Amino acid sequence: MTIAVHIPGTPPEHSFYFWCFSEMASLYPDHHFIFITDHPFTTSPELPANVTPHHCPPIIKNTLIRYYWYQVKLPAILERYQVDGMFTPGLFCSLATRVPQVMLLNHAPSRKESQGNVWLKRYIRKASAIACTTSGIENKVQAMFPVTSGKCRVTGKGIHPLFVPHSEVVLDALRKHSTNGNAYLIFEINEKNTLAFRTVLKAFTIFKKWQRSSIELVCLLRTASNQPPISDFSSYKLRQQVHCVHKPDPAATAAWYAGCYAWLDVDTASRLEEQALCAMQTLVPVLSASTYPLIPEDSYLKTNLTEQGVAENMMRIYKDEVLRNQLIHSATRTLQSYNRQNMYEALFKLASGINR
């Protein structure tokens, strides 16, 4: 059987769909997998022998280009490789091919994403199935689009395999190279939550005033610019203890997560639930201003989105060893339901039954 999948993202090898189907291909070596990308690979990923990468421009930047890519460019590729079934990363598919297609959703669609898409109902009707990694995604899809009734299938959710505890030798080397050998707190900034950066800096100042420790702060920038997202950062008093890392790859991100003293999500706009699960899998405590639908609240430390509130909870997670251990224990229990093997088996069953 030949299974194709559209691997989105820039670069595509950083996406959920890349690692998901790479591992899946390893588990099913007798089947051929076609990785179709609109962005070119920026590195030469080590793919299983039964995976064929195929770069198909143009880069999908908007709905119009996506329509052209799926309806004009994709069908010829599917015919060339004699594909038996196709996975697409969202609520879209090709109307110009007879190849059965499964929509695979790792995040719930937003109403904003679907507004103005006059083809959406036709895409949903065309799809052989809609695979949702969680029941929450399934419920939202069915509530938004009643036409999906009977097509949704819950596959279960896996967490990126790179995010595991690292050896102390590796983590010590990372700290010596990056944070002067000191422990650090970590948080991520993307285009949606840049305002959180100032809140975190002010909270960090209060925390350091209360607790005169050597702990430092690492910010992973997922923004277009590699500079801190506030113009006056150069005048920040503790700037030498704040380290901004621009777009680390998944392996580097996993190491940063595993080496931190605590992982912070100090925002409510972007809600980094996927990243929080990754942090929990590396056995570090999570401090969050967000409420996560998929994660029980005893698995992370909830904070108010104020400088004082964040600073107080930084102090709690830093000083209270019992609390840290409780959070890690609860998170470990939560993660037992996130099984990659079960997800791969469910996806393969969908692919196998795609023609029936």
C-alpha cells in the first residue's frame, strides 16, 4: 500500500505530521510512504527507507494558493506514485482526484480559519474520514460542521518522541555553554503572545529581588525577528541573565525543555498546550496562566497573569520541592493516556480501510 501525506510547516521536518508519519513508516516497513511538502526541507532528514520525499511548490501562503496546490498540483503527484490513500493536515482535500483522503487534525479548527471558505463543505463531503487526535477536537469539529457526522474518528494523541528526560552530562554541557552553568526557567514567545515578554521580565525582576539566586531565564523566540520583542530590552537591568534563542530545531528545543527548572506559559492568548505536554514528558514542572482543556489542573501550577502573581508562583515552584514532585508525578500520570503506538495503529487502520 502507498500512503501519501502532506507535510506542512516551515521547515516541514519540524511539524507534527513529519515525526508522526516518520515513526509510522518505521513501524510499517512493507508499505510505501510519500511525504509531499510545499516548503522544501531545510536539512537532509534521515527518513526510513520506505519514505519518498517529494517537494511540490508553490509555498502555500493563503487560501487561494492552497486551492491551486490541492486541485491542480497534487492530483498529478498522487497519480505518479499510484497512491492508495492520502492524509491531509486540516479541513481541506483535493476534489480533482479519486484517491481517498483522510483529514488529520491535531488541533481544533477555529471559526476564523473556516470563515469565507466556500469550498469547505465540499471538502468535508469528499473526505473518506476525519481523524481527530482527541475527542475534544472531534466534538468541536462536529459542533462547527454537522455535515461531519459519521466521518470523525478519534485516533488518540502522541507526544513528540524527542521530548524525554536527558542525561545530566548533556544538560550540564548545555547549561555551561548557554546559561553560565546556572539553572534556568524557560518560556516561549510567538507572534501571538509577544506582550507576555514584558510581563515575564517584570515578574523575573521581582522573583530575583525576593530570591537572590543564580537562576536565569531562557526565551525561545518563535517569531520572525531574532531580537527580543520589546524595544527597550537593552536597558533591562537583568538582561545579562536573560537568553533569547531564535527558532531552535526540535532536538535543541527538547534539550532546552529537559534542562530547565520549570517551563512557563505566561499568556492566555496562544495557549501552548502541545508544548506544555512536551515539557511534562521531559519531567519538568509547568507553570501556566492558561487553562488547558486536555490537561488536568493538578498536573501544572496555575498562575494569575500579573507580574506579582507570576513572580509568586516562580518562587513557589523554585522553593517548594514537595510541590515540584507533586506536579511531576501528576503530569506523569496524565501522560499515560498519550500513547504514540496507539495513534499509529489507529491511523494505519484508517489508511487500510480507506478504500472500503
